Amino acid sequence: MKVDAVFSGGGVKAFAFIGALEAMEENEIEIVRLAGSSAGAIVAGLVAVGYQVAELKEIMLDLNLKELLDGQKLEKYFPFFKWLSLYKSFGLYKGHVFEMWLNQLLEEKGVRTFADISDGRLKLTVADLTLGRLIIMPDDLKQTYGILPERFSVARAIRMSAGLPFFFKPEKIYDQEAKKHIMVDGALLSSLPIWLFKKPTIKPIRPVIGFQLQSKEKYYTNYQIKNGLQFGKILISTMQHAQDLRYISKYNQPNIVFLDTDHINVADFSLSKTDRIELAELGKQKTVNFLNRSFS
């Protein structure tokens, strides 16, 4: 059976996607097209270029996440430089090591630019703060910025989509008029862009499955606001889900696998291997349950 798959944002919770993909593989379900936001963009990108589940498990379960966090050298001796960096450049970490890591993985599969991926196979969301709008990579590159997709780095596009605000420094794109655009995490405006492949008025080419790293209750409900911290968290949550929920609540809810990873902090880069394995097992079980309900 062939499907299209969409992976949500959720930081380190994305280890649950490994188990979800394993369940899909064991049920002989082939993914044709992939889309993703933030952490989901990483997984979608690696699968799109040919990484198998066994390879992803080997790469991800033993990965030292902290090695991807490249701050200023002076921070080792003067911790306040980290916060100065946040003030001046809008992010704690540069993200260069993260992009180099992505680039190395993609090059091992012979992929550098979107020219090396089948047309339409991979779509990633990025938030353009300069324009105040959601950007789809690679679809919007030429029309919006005058950049040819076949010359644009896939690793850079994934890095942009996974550029967690205030955590990684924003990436920049310069358009054909040399205007600078500030690009950040795609999940800021669309956490689960299932609408990319499944539209309300058009019959889909094949089934579309969305993988959401939150529980169903958490995804659809904003709880009572009692203080400023809760207000801020719910404000961000509303921004992430507003566009998606226009479609999901009415058309796509039965197509979503809720992976129930609410107990994990999205930025816990010290997550142990045991926790990662447990997340993968959780993702696998939730996906097996979904497949048994939907395709049995």
C-alpha cells in the first residue's frame, strides 16, 4: 500500500517517529511523498532521500544531541555571552554544526539540492518573519525570492524549518532585490501541514497520514489561562495550530496518528538513550493501533 506522510514539529519528541516508521515498514506501507515542519522536516527529509528505518535508528539513538549546539567559544568561560548572543542575534546557538550534520547525511545519499530529489516528493514549511507568512520549500523559492529550487540546499531548507525560535539563530535568505528575509521554524505557523497533500475539494491521489507528536487532547484543547506563563505558551500553541485546524477539525482528523509524547520537553537535548527507545516504542504502538483501526 502507498501513502503520503506528514510529520509534525515537536523537537526531541521526534524519536517517536522512528517507531512510527518501523510500524509502517512492517505493515508494508510505502511512503511516496513526505512533508514536515521543524523536527518533522528532519525526518521527512531523511526518509525522502532514501534512509531506511534501520539506518535512522542507528543514526538517531546514539546521536549526541548536545554536539549539535554550537554556541560562542567565550561562553565556556563567560556564560553571560550566551544571553548576549540571544539579545544580539536572536538565538542561543548558531546552527552551523546542525546544518553540517544534515548536509553530511544527505550527501551520503547523493543529495545536495532539491534537483537531487524527485519533483514533489518533499515539502517543508518555514516561517518568513520579514513577510509574515508561511513558506513552502521548495515550492515558493522561485516565486517569492527568485531562487531556483534546483540550486537550493536541502540541508539548509531543513535547518530553516527546524530553527526553533530563540534556540537556534534565524537563517537569512536574500531575494532577487537583495532584500533580507528572516527565516525561522516552520512549526511556528503550521505544526502539522497535512493540508499540503489533502485538500477539502480535491480527491487525494492516495491516503494521507499525519503524525502528530502531541496527544489528541493536547492538540485540540487550550487549557484555562491562569498566569502569564500559561498565556505565553497557549499563545504560541494557537499560532502553531490555527491554520492546520481549519482543515484538520473538519476533513482530516481520522487521518492523524497522535503519538502522545506530551511528557517530553521539546528541547531536552540531554534525553537518554533509554528515553529515546521508549519514545520509539510508543510511536510504534500508537501507529500499529492506528493502522489496525484504519486499514484492517
